[in-house]
Amino acid sequence: MKLISILAMLSFCLSVFSAPQESIIYRGQESDRFDLDMIKKVTLYRTEYRDSTCTRRIPYTEQECGYETRYRQECHWQSGRNECRTEYDTQCRTITRYRRECRREPGRRVCRNTQPRQICRNGRCRTEPSRRICDTKPGREVCRQVPYTDRECTREPRRVCNRIPGRNICDQVPYQEYICRDVTRYRSETYACKEPVQIPYQVEKNVRSQVSINYNDQTKGATAELSFILLEDGQVKVDAKDRSEENTLISVDRSFDFTNDDGNIESKAQFDIGFLPKEKVLAPIKKPITSGGLTKNSAWFSIGKVTRPESIKVKIEITRTTIFGNVRTPFNRILTAGDFQLQNINSGTKVYVDLSRFGIELDDKKWRMNVEVSLEFESDIINMTRTPLKRSQSFEIRVD
């Protein structure tokens, strides 16, 4: 079996390396047609029966005994009884309380007369007559008890009883019982039999493709080497090398129609191959984005000259940072050909965007405009690496 598997893998590898190929030199013809054929080896399996020993299970009956837990119902009568509980009721009443209120009476004036006295200084004496001295005494504090009405509530307990009638109470009581029963068991038994075995074998299957090619040369002078390789599933792979005097982009659109008759595959492959002037097509992203500008209702900037507006995609983001550090972004969109206007100027193209179409009106401030221009093709470009075709630029602009 291992040897058969190795041979099958080897035959598969040989069939891959022997895949047919057609090379065509394009020199301005309108179309080409040709057929690609290959024979591939497919591993199939047939069923053979070989002598073998099989095992089957033979049932037999055996008695099994043991204790098992069973349940019986036991009941007893519970007589009626009173079930009591304490509940609380809220009771409120109006009571008279007192609070102390105090006030101070007006002060009074108290006067007295001093006695005459003799004052001597430096051996000379004189008598000072009596005089009247008056002081203001504070009034006394007078207090009284002032009655007022208040609401006082308490929770008063009361006993509540309900009569529970008598009832029969039943429980499931476990007990052990010795029981014997017949159970089915199995024993293994061998016997002579035929066992199916999958035997691999190889057959040859045809793979054929009718290839049709239409050319569209927009450069009016392209030359290219095209290689078409038939794959085992009936698809056709195409590679291209540009041999033109001026650099050319080669685009491919492909479609397939398959039929499979018991592993024999036929396909019809249609290729539409176009030749585009590389410098003109890539011009919008080859030059830097320049001359950015903003008004209250519009934005514009300049790029390399555009010859294929349908392949242009523009992303514009307009932002401003406020004095509080917040970022305002009134406009952030990806625009396609119908969303902007193009105007050729000198060796470039001016891209104009009407912001009012999107309900945008900028205030008279300084804004940052981030612009990204990219190219997208509806067809595959088969002679160019899969690198992003884009260019970006930022502008600090004050709205005019």
C-alpha cells in the first residue's frame, strides 16, 4: 500500500510539471485563438474482498439477584390545631407638648452720689465735692413654657389565630427487597468472513481548454510576451512581460465556462487583455499633492494629470483642534468620480470638491486637511507588483 501511495504522488507531480503552455508575442493583432490539452492521471479505487476473521457479539440470558431499594407509603392523622401569630397595628394620637421660650427685658439706669473727699499734692490740699455716677444695668431674662400640638404614633401588638383543620400526612418510606431477574449479556465469537479492501488504480483523464483572446491597445504600439498555462482543474493561468519601448501596464479580465464528463474536463476561457500607457495612468500619484485650499463650502488641491477619472478615489479629512483640546471633524469621506470635479491645469489636474453638497459649511478658522489619492483598476494588472497605488498629503489652511 505504501509503495502504491508513493507511485501515485510521483505521477501527480509529473503531471503538474508537464502542464502544457502556449506563448504568444503580441505585436498589435486584434485577437488570438488556440487550444490547450493535457492528460492527467487520477487515482481511483475498486473494492476487492479478501479472506479474513471477523468478530460478532452473541447474546445470552443470565439470572441476576440482589437487594433493591423500594418505597411504600405510610400515613398518619394529624389533628386540627390553632396556629397563632402576633401582628402589630399602628395607632396615632394627638398630644400637647411644651417648649421653653425666653426673652430679655429692657435694661435700666442706676445712679449714685459719691462722698466729698480731700486731695493733697505737694503740701497743698483741696476738697473735691461729691458727684453723680450713673450705670446701665442689663434687663433680666424672662422665660415661659409655650404649649404646642404634636402627633405621636406607636405599634400596638395583637394576637391573631387561624384554625388549621386535621389532615392525613403521608411519607415515602424506603425498604430493601431481594429480587431476581433475567438480564441479557454478550460474548464475542469469531468466524471466517470476507473483508472489503479498497485497491487504488490510476486512469488517464483529458483536460482541454479553448482559449480566446481579445486585445485592446490604448498605447498604439505595445509589445508583450504572454504565457498561458493550463491547470489540472481546467483553468488557464496567464503571465505577461512588457516588451514595449515605453512602459506599459497590462490588464486582464477573464471568464471561464466548464464541463466535467466523468473527470474529463473541458473549458472555454475568454481573456480581454488591455495595454495602458503606464506613465499617464500612474501620473496622478507620481507627483506630490500640492496647492491645497479651503473656503466655507469647498475644498481643492492639485495632483498629477488625470487621464482615467473612473480609476481615481479620493479620501478627504478636515479637522480642527479647539482651545479645549477637542478635535472637530466636520468632513471625513471617501469620494469617487461622481463626487468631485477635475480641471486640467498645465501638467497637472485640480481636484475640486463642493462641500455644500454634503451639508458642510466651515467657519473662519484654521483647519487641517488630510488628502489621500489612490488608483483602483477594475481589471487585474498582471505586470505590476501588488503595492498600494496611493499618495497622501496634509495641509494647514485658514478658511478664506
